[in-house]
Amino acid sequence: MSRRALVVGVGMVPFATPSRSDTYDVLAEGAITAALRDAGVEYSAVQQAYAGYVYGDSTSGQNALYRVGTTGIPVVNVNNNCSTGSSALWLARQAVESGSVDCALAFGFEQMQRGALKAHWDDRPGAFNRFGSVAEKTQGVHEGVPVAAQWFGGAGVAYAEKYGTRPETFAAVAVKARKHAANNPYAVFRDAVTVEDVLGSPSLFGPLTRLQCCPPTCGAAAAVIASEDFARRHGLRTDVAIKAQAMTTDTEESFGGDMMKLVGYDMSKAAARQVYEQAGVSPEDIRVVELHDCFTVNEVLTYEAIGLTPEGAAEKFIADGDNTYGGRVVTNPSGGLLSKGHPLGATGLAQCAELVWQLRGEAGSRQVEGVNLGLQHNIGLGGAAVVTLYERMS
């Protein structure tokens, strides 16, 4: 793979709670149309499309895309749980870099239902059976608590026991998320909260309270990926490229009884390491990151997994304000999953959109000054971690 893949257009629609959302096809149409308009290309120029969603019938991607056009191109439907959007992007980037196509579309959407995530197929082996077995053996089963909250909450317990982390430290991540989201018109939750508010919300498991968990969200986002030659021939933007990207899955260590590893710590660490090696950069070179903060605990873990701070140092990193404006690296300027929202299939592509806007200098009041690189981290249990590094071209 020798060709550079450029992100020539991005788009998304405002995220919303299930009770206030349009249907998935309408959401997807809005995001795709916005990305094409941003790129300055007609849909007829797109040669392949990758549609990401988790909850929906097969070929829902086609149904959504047909609202934009029916050109007969290949459409591949992608489902990698919460990393679905980034997985669609990963496929589009590969198609362009390999020379298979000159212009590909990656889009993701989700029309979520209210309440905690749940499996919809109970008449066959579940994709999380092995994960559930490890969690049950490690910390038991807690009726009435959403499974994801048990697992990530358990990871928070393990982390706090290992490093002596205070509950206020996890809560501060949620406060920061709301502060950043206040400047994002696409975000669901934009009202400020305090550490006291966060800790005073209903307790779920371990350090997690309700305000430390991402909400069920509906939304869509999209990106147009093109070769440099195609972009120049069509007079498109050439200012943002995918410099490096990696996808990893679980190893046996994920299932050894460490709750931090069960929720993807090692997958994230391996993917980040591969990206840094591919790009020839270090974590110290990064000034803006969109990372997978489905729970405050996961943001804390991810700081260390992707090398933003040494292992065990996240509490100081947060206390010193190194995770926000004026600090070392602004994490989730969009508000992240905690406040912007987490429509599973759209999340990775919404992260892409935010980082592209940051690198172009188009993020408005969220803008991080002087950024040349943007790092994205998106993880789905079951599992897949995708880490992507974007570069501002001179």
C-alpha cells in the first residue's frame, strides 16, 4: 500500500436521544450529504461505500444510501460493535491506499433504543459469552446493573486498587466532557456539571455513577476518502491525510481475569504502538485526541494505554489539567461519547470529523491551536480497537 489516503470531506448530523431522533436512514442521508458537500464531489464520483451500524437489519446501509443515489456501486455493511464507524473508515482507507478505488465513502449511523445495551439474539451462542464468564469468575454477577457498566466499573475498581485513584478523579473526566461539549452544537449534553453532581448521581458499579456513562444516542457521520491524485484532478482539498492506522483484536491475555484487560486495555495499547511505529511519531507529538470515553473509567485507562501519560499517572494528568485546553493534550474537544453521545455505528466517524475540523482550523470555539497531528481511538468489545493518526498537510 503506497498511496496516501486523504480525508477530503466529512459530515455529521446533531446527535440526539432516541425520543428526539429521526430514523436511521434520514440521519445517514444528512451526514452523507454533508460530507459530499464538504468534499465538493457528487455522489456519482464515489466508487465504493462502507456502511457502519450495529442495531439494524442486513442491508440497512443500502437502504440509507439509496436516499442519496442508486449508482450500483459496491456497498459493504460493517458491524464491529462500538468501533464500527472506525472499522468502516479502516476499510475505505485500505481500498484507496491499495489502488482498488480512487474515492470511497465511509458512513455510520445508529437508531438506538432507550435503556442499556442488550443482545437481540438469545437463541444462539452470544458474542460475549467468554467475556461474561471471565467477569463472573472475577467479580460475580450483579443483577439489575447493565453488563457494560459492570465490566467497565470493574475495570475502574481494579485500576483504583492498583494505583489508589480517588472517585473524584473519575468524576472530573465527566465534568471536563461537559465543559468541552458546551461548545459543540452536535452534542447531546451541553449543560455544565460539577464533581459533586457527578458523584451524587445514582451509583451503578464501582466508581461509576450515571453521569459517568455515555447515553443511548441516535446519529450519523460520514467521511469521503480519496487518493491524492484524484483530489488534485478534481480540485479537492488535500490538507488532511490518514498518516497511519491500525486495528487490533483480543489476545489470550484479555481473558486472564484482569478486568482492565477484559475491556480492551491491551488492544488499545497494541494499536497505538503500531500507529506510532508506522508514523514515526511519539505520544509527545500529539496535541489533540478523540478517544473512546464510553465510561469515565475508559478515558482514564486509555490515557495510559495510548501513551499520553505513564501507567499509574492518570490521576496527576487529570489534576494538572493536562487533558484539556491549556494542558499538554486536549482530549475529546467534541465532548466525547460521554457528552456528545455514542450512536455506535457513527461514533468513529464523528471522531474523524472532529479531528479533521481541528486540523483544518475549522473547529470554532473548540479549536486547539497549532495542531499538525490528530489521534483517534475507538474500541468495541468483542473485540476491535482502531487507532488512527491524521496529519495536516503543508
